[in-house]
Amino acid sequence: MLDTILITLLIVAICVLLLGVKVFFVKGGKFPNMHVSGNKALRDKGIGCVQSQDREARRKRSFSLEEVEKSLHN
């Protein structure tokens, strides 16, 4: 049982070390931005984060029900 725990901890430690090579060993290194807004190709296509799109939609002036009905009937 103890052997299994030690082997598991060793594997996890190696994985953390390998995932953080750039952060640990490169001066000024940091993890890459994995957020949708951090991807230039997606930004060029106009694809954004759902949270950002929601925030922009909430900023826009919301119309009253009467204004929507008038625009539909005209």
C-alpha cells in the first residue's frame, strides 16, 4: 500500500515539474494564456468568451417591450 502511494506521489511530482518547466526554469516565464480571448486566431474570427459576450450584451441599451412590438409591426 505504501509503495503505491509513493509511486503515485512520484508520478504527480514529475508531471508538475514537466508542466512547469517554462515557469520554473525560464527567467520571466509564465504559463500560456489558455483563455479564449488570449487566442489571436479566434479573435480574428470574432469568436469570444461567453462571459465577455454576455458582458457586452448587458452593456447595450435594452429595449422595452413596447419598442420591440412597434418594430415588429412596422
